[in-house]
Amino acid sequence: MARLPFACVIGDLSLIRALGRRRIPVAVITADPRSSATLSRYCSTVVATPSFVEDPESATVALVAWARKQADPPVVFYQGDHDLLAMSRYRRRLTPYIRCVLPPANLVEDLVDKLRFAALAERLALPVPPTHSLRRGASFEPDARRWDSFPCVLKPAMRTHWFGSALQSGSDRHHPEGFAHRKPRGDGTSPAALGHARN
């Protein structure tokens, strides 16, 4: 029986197990070769790359360098927003060496960025909660206090460094005093999305 091409997983154990249990050889793509994903019995090989969050271009270069050495183009399974963005933004560089299912580039950008998605939803009249954009800086608190639809969710437009952040810990609030003082940290320009959370 011919050997199947590698399934390259940029993701967690749930995806690795799902593929491995079907006897598909799995290559774990990771910036941390000691992560729990690399310890799975279904992990056939580890491909060390820079972080797809911190340095997506270099991560893509490393992936291509490994994929070029394979007998058959590996199939990439991405799981996170930044993995998807890297695959989409560097798709021309990747296409000769890997196989991957991707939506059109503009649609990827619209779906990953919450503010772009809000604009898309408005154009297409999608049934989604209303969204209001907030800018970091002096205007953040007064703009937040003018919001009067509760409960609501406060999130950054992009998920970079979102998990474990101070903003995440106060993202779900039922009244203005609960989140208006939680100014996102950063360069002062990145927007946040404030939306009504439907029950």
C-alpha cells in the first residue's frame, strides 16, 4: 500500500488524533518542539518553524523548505486565525509545495478581522449582533460609556495576544462600569470591537 502524504497540522491534539486514528501520517508544525502536540503517539514527525503569530513569513519559509523535500506535497490543516492568515497571505509561495483548502483571500481577511466582518455583515444584511468599534487612547472610555446594549462582549479586532490578556478577563460585562475602564494595552491605534451578546 502506497504511503499517504503527510498531514501537516498547525493545531492541537484534537486535530492530530482525528487524523492519526485514520492512520494518516501527521507532521506537527510548531514553534515549540516540546509542546504536548509533539508527544502524541500519532505525531510521525515534527517540523520546527518560527511562530505563525510572531513571524508568519519566516514560518512559511520554514514550512516550504520542509515540504519541498517530501515525495508528495503534504496537506496542511490550519486551526487558528493566524495560521489561516499566513496560509492565505502567502498562498502563492506555498501552492507549488503544499496542498491546502482556502477561501478567497479577501474573504479570509473579512472573516478574521472582527471590524471587517462587521462591515461585511452590514453590506450583506447578515443576522448578527450590532458592533461598534473603539479606538485605543483617550476616546476609549467615553466611547465605551455611550454603549447601552447589555450584556455585551468587548474583543480586539484581531486575536493576537488575546488569550490571557487583561482585556479578555473583562470582555463579558453586564453594565458600563464593568468594562469602560479596561483600556486595551498596546500601540494606541489597534481597534476593538464591542458587540451585543445575544442570550
